[in-house]
Amino acid sequence: MLTVQELNQEFGNSEIRFYTDSHGMACAELNNPMAKAEIALNGAHVMSFIPKGQEPVLWMSKKSYFESGKPIRGGIPICWPWFGGHPCNSDMPSHGFARISVWEVVASGNCEDGATFLELALTPGLIADEFKTNNFLVKLRVEVSDKLSTALIIDNCSDKDLSYSAALHSYFNISDIANIKISGLDGKAFIDTLDDTNYVQHGDITFAAETDLVYLDTEDTCIIDDPGFKRKIKVSKTGSCSAVVWNPWDAKAQRMPDFGDTEYHKMVCVETTNAENDARTLAPNECHTLQVIIESETGV
Ligand code: TA6
């Protein structure tokens, strides 16, 4: 792995800076006239996105772990190659190994539209032995402008099929969970994982209790309407036909060691997924991209 100094020499520029944060983690800061973002190499984890003049768009727990081998609670965790529990081995970590592995930086620079980008990669050589699987190349491309684009690119470099489920498990910073509403999923079928029952969404989503819903057959854009922050966060996507909406509420928040007891008031997850009937199987040399584009509009 390159040192922070070597990363700055090879991939740094006036808008891209690598540093070791207060927890000892190697991170990158992408900072341009439109916005700033921070990315940890641990899990290729986008930890913050702040458009100029705005409140942070992504939420981070004050009790999050920031150490190798542990997931970060907030920002955009990458769930891969399985979403939720492992399909047949409950000893395996929740949401896969990508978010607890250290990724390497492979490219950086500036786009024609003024965005600043960073690309990180995960290969079998970077993952712990107990997770060894077929040969693959997974990349994360992050582009920062007045939007945040995060694209997970899965390349099956093996001679066997590669089956997986995945999520860009975005945590959004909101003023008050009791006052927001989410639109874009009206009429969509969903599984309520709390009672394992199928339902159909009627109207906007609002919150009054623990919520853990998997929406099916939807490629649609979601909008988080936050009257308290006077803003709307638009969550659009490509390569995804499912979505998850989550808030742990009080009891589950108290059971999670890396989540503050009352922090559920200030966050909501709207996740861009390949889950349930949207899980994917790539043939040898086939590639798939799961992308989320996050935009925040104020004064609305
Ligand atoms: O995406 C929703 C979910 O699967 C919930 O069931 C909840 O457990 C959440 O993810 C967080 O999972 P984690 O493994 O990060 O604690």
C-alpha cells in the first residue's frame, strides 16, 4: 500500500489531498469550488459530502468506529458481495467484506464538467483469507461537483459466474425524522423486513417507528423533502431496480454500539441496491455498474 505522502505525490493535486485522520485512517479530501467530500480508503467509504454554503448532506454517527476491520456508521458504506446477512453462512459479516477491507487508489483527476474524481479498487489480494472467492475487480468511482456521483463497478475477471447482491447504503443528514417525507416509491411493491410481509406503497413515506423496507422493481428517483433544513435531497441512480429505506428508531438504536441512542432523529437511509430479485449474476468477463447520484436543492 502507498503511504499518504506517496499518494499525494502520485494522485494529489490542488483539489485532491490525502491525509491521515485523527483515528489514524488514510483518507482523501476532494475540495473544489462547488463542494467538498472526504473518502476513507477503509471500505472506499465516502464519509462526507458538503456542497458549498450547505449543511452536510451525508450523516455520520458520533459513535462510529474508525478502525480497520470495522464498518463506519454513516456516509456511504459499500455492501458487497452480499447485502444483509450472508446467504448461507451466518458467521460471515453483515453486508459483506467490501466495507471492512482497505481499498487502493488507482486514479484521480478533474473532469471536463469541473468535477473532481477519485477511483479506488478492491481485488482478491486485498481481502482477508476467509473471504477468498472467484477472481474479481471492483472499483469505486467518486465524482464531486454540485452533485455527488458514486459508482460501484463490478468486473467478473474469473472463468466462473459471479453472483452477488449489493448496496450503496447512503445515510442522509436530516433535520428531524418526524417531519421529513420521501417521494418516488408510490405504487411500488415492498418487503417489510420487520414482519417479512409484502405490501404496496401508497403515497409518500413518513416515519413514526422502526422502518426497514426493501422496494422492488423500481429504477425511480427518490426525493427526501426536509422542511427543517428547507431542502430536498434527490437520490437518482443507474444499474439498480431495487431500493431500501431504513431508520432504526429508538430500541434498535440502543442495541447498536456504534450508534447514539437518540441519533435516529437526525438520519435516514435511502439505499441504492441490487437486492432480493435484483441480485445479479455476471458471466465470465461481464461487468455491471451500480451508481447513485445525490443532489441537494435548498430554499424549497
Ligand atoms: O439496510 C438496512 C439494513 O439491512 C438494516 O436491516 C440494518 O441492519 C442496517 O442495514 C444496518 O446494518 P449494519 O450491518 O450496518 O448494522
